[in-house]
Amino acid sequence: MFIKNPPVGGMKNEIPSDILKKRSMGKGATAPVFRRKGRDACLSEPYRVVIVDDEMISRGYMELFIKPSRRYEVAATLAFAADAERWCRENGPPDLLIMDVMMSAGVDGLSAAESIKKAFPQTRVILATSMADADWLDKAREAGIESFWFKTYPDMPLLEVMDRTMAGESVYPDGAPGVMLGSLPADRLTRQQRNILRLLVEGHSNREIGERMFLSANTVKDYLDDLMEKTEIHSRTALVAQAARLGIVVSDSDRVKS
């Protein structure tokens, strides 16, 4: 289930009348808009979309599903988040930016998206990821990102997320995907458990984790013992490996893979 604010009534993907007017893009240009006649919505000018993802297959997948739609025009596909803001300045901001969180080099997608929102507040952003880290939802909201889409575990088709985002909604999953960490659903991890796991994945000792979280080393050990009991993963190394492999926790530094 997704959080929709405000809800869109009527037919699926129907666009409310309050966004039918043209929006200024600067430099004398006007943004693409939807036109409606009765219950049928037809497109006057497609929304310009920029896709940013370091994985060629992922970029191609998203472009494949977007291109047939008359509502959108893929203006560019980029492999690096650092190129996105430069593209916006040189070509005019797009109506919609779809940005992956993790990048192979340079700046990560979350930081780049936040910067672009500050420079071009009229551009709407969908942050995407194949990881299952629930903390990114909060970070994206704090950065002013309109919507969030889990690529590998989608509860909603990408085009629907796009339509609702362009209709003025903020579309977020209720939580992380239902990935299992051993015997424990990852969405049942507490924030404290996720923070400890994240530091563990970064290679910190119990003492170092305690210093960062203002806990004693023994308290950290108790947390880990409880976590290993609930997950039925009885090895610290195996717990770290599985959490990292599933993307349940990803350190901020790992948002850039290189």
C-alpha cells in the first residue's frame, strides 16, 4: 500500500483539473501539460522525463516502459548523478526526474536529487532503489523528494507512480519491502536494530558501535544476541553478509559503490 496525498479520484491515472494550466519552466519555455475533455484525458504536450541510473539494464527497463506512453517524453538517460544537475542547467529542468539512490561513482542519487530540488524546485523527483533499506524513505522525505519507488519490490507500476506524482501526490510505500532477514521480516526491525546493523556492516566493533550510539559495548552485544536469536542467524559474519546482500541496511558511504 502507498501513501497518497491528496487522493486522486475517478478513473485510474486520471489527472485533476488543478494541474491543467501551464507551468513556467524559465527561459521563455512552458512545461508540458495534460488536457481533459469530459472523462477522456488527452495529452497536449508530454512531460519531459530524465532517468538517472548507473545500471544500463535498469535505465533501459524504465525507458522501455515509459516511451510508449503519450503522457511522457524521455528527454535523457544518464549514468551518473553528478551529470543530472549539469544537464538541467544546460537543457532546462525536466518536469520529472527519476533518480536511483546508489551510483557507481561520484555523488550518490539522494544527495544529487536534494541539490536539484533546491536549484529547480519545479522539477518533481521520484527516488528509486533496488535495496530494501527503510531508512532511505525518511531521508528522501527530509530532502523534499516527492515520491519513492522500490524497483525490485514494486507495489505499484512505475507509470502509476509517475502519474500520481505529476498529479501533485507524494507517493511513498508504507515501509520497506517484505524481505526476510533469516526468520525475521526486515520491516519488523526497529530503528535501533537497523542502526546497529548498519554500523556492523561498516565493520565497527561493539565498542565503536556503542561510542557512536551512546551505548555500552555490553548493551550492543545484548542487541546483537537478541537479533541473532530472532533471525536464527547465529553468526555475526553471516548476519552482516545477509543484511548487506539483501540491501536491508546500506551505509551512507556505500551509496556510491566505487
